[in-house]
Amino acid sequence: MHDCGQALGQVLDSLTISEPVVVVGTSWGGLVAGEFALAHQRRILALVMLNTPVIKAPEVPSLSDRFMVWGARW
């Protein structure tokens, strides 16, 4: 998922989009959008995650896990 979030940044770079953007992701795309948002906070104006699964690790939740749970509850 990390690589997919990085790929989104590379697409924006190739399009010479440097201002903050609204990222919308549905289902698996929501996970990609969330990874991008966590890694590139200054590049995000808004984040929309629709029908995105909540991933909960059996051990202590990582930042990504807490973000996904927060996003689902919000």
C-alpha cells in the first residue's frame, strides 16, 4: 500500500501539480488515498474515503490502522 501511495505522488508530480489536492478514493482506492495522506500531509487539501475497509492489526494498531478506524468513524 505504501508503494501505491507513493505512486499517487509521482502521478501528481508528472502532471506538475504542486498545490494541495482533494483526494477521493473508493474501497481499495480509499486505502491508497489514506496512505498518500499520511505520507504527504502538506499535499492534501481534503481526503474522502468511501466504502474503505477498516484494517485492524491484532497487535497494537499502527498509525495507519488508527487513521483508517478514525476515518471510518468520522
